[in-house]
Amino acid sequence: MLKRAFFFLAAAALLSVWQVGCVDAGPEKGIEWLGHASFRIEKAKKVVYIDPWRLASEPHDADVILITHSHFDHLSVEDVLKVAKPSTVLVGPPDCIQDLAESIATVRRVKPGESLELDGVTVEVVPAYNTNKMHHPKSKNWAGYVVEMGKERVYHAGDTDVIPEMRELENIDVALLPVSGTYCMTAEEAATAAALINPKMAIPMHYGSLVGTERDAERFKERCQPIPVRIFSPTSEPQPEASS
Ligand SMILES: [Zn+2]
């Protein structure tokens, strides 16, 4: 009798360990939200940063840094230099590279439609632009990215509205989508984008610092069903706002 009870207890313990393991092994594994549109992605022994901004430390561990566009909350020279190491490849639209070309040895100027093979990291450059506001005109050729590391594909939308090109994105494991409104999609529009993209998981971003709140992330999550949404806590605390 005691033996049987022990067996059941052991089985229950194993099951709960297995479940916790499963939570950690989802497509979001290796993805850290650093606040706003800033992410660190570590998969298949590679480290990619996208739009690093307001970082609390200087890890100098980036294999690849991707910049979506030249607005200050996406292109921060100071933060790029905090994550760069001698072998880092910096990728971005030409107007994002100009202030960094002397500091970073390898730079790649890109525009939507191009793709790069960077030693184990495949980068597809995709369009990102506004359709009902003027902050990010299509003519600027600013970017979103699909990053493939190992067999996993992560889409960072950049600052964009819902655009028809989103339908063409294929086999997206994780979609990082802005939800703040004002400069890019609202939570409701981001849920429409998620339905077009049909990722295995969506993660809201671009809120909690300059524009947008946790409420936007929650509304996004409600409206995304049945697509699973994971709301992250930022791992790099934003500093107080400048009073401009
Ligand atoms: Zn932005």
C-alpha cells in the first residue's frame, strides 16, 4: 500500500517537472524582452539583438544586431555599443548604419526584400510602414525582420501598421508585434496582424515606455485567440523619462 502511494507521488512529481519543462520549451525559449521594441534572442548558440535600447548592462555578446529604423527608441548608438563585440555584424537600413560604420567592423545596409546568411543566422528583411499615419512612410524603406536560428523563425514587425505583406510571412514560430497605437498598430490591429501571420505564438511589444500600457498587451492577448500570447516582463528596467 505504502509502495503504491509512493509510486503515485513519484509519478505526480515527475509529471509536474515535465509540465514545467514544457512551459520552458515553447517557441519563446531564448527570447528576452528588454522593454519597448528591444529584444535579445539566443537560439542555436547564436545571440541576436533587435533594436537594443536603454540597456542596464554591457554584455558585449551580440553575434548580430538588427535595427529596424532610425528613430531614437530603435536606433541607439550607445546601446548598440553595449552589446557589440569585435565579430558582431550590424544590419539595418542605410540611415541606421551611418553613425556606427566607424565603430562596428562589419555592417550590412539592407532594404525590404533582401535576405542575408550570417554564419548560422538567416535574416529576411521585410517591409514595415504606416498606412494611416505619417511616422513611418513606406518610402523610407525601413524594416521588420524574420530571423531564422536553428529551425526557429522569429518575426519582429518593427514600427508598422497592418500591411498586406504580412500575409506572405511563412512558418513563423514567434511574432513580436507592436500594440501601442499612436506610431504603429493598436492592440486590436495587432490582433488582426497576428491572424494574418498565424504564428505559433505572439508576443506584444512597443508599450510600457514611451507609449502604450500593459492594458494594451492584455487587450491584444484577449483578441488574439486562439493564437497563444505570452506577455513578458522586461528584463532591462527602463530609466526615467527625459522631460522633452
Ligand atoms: Zn517606435
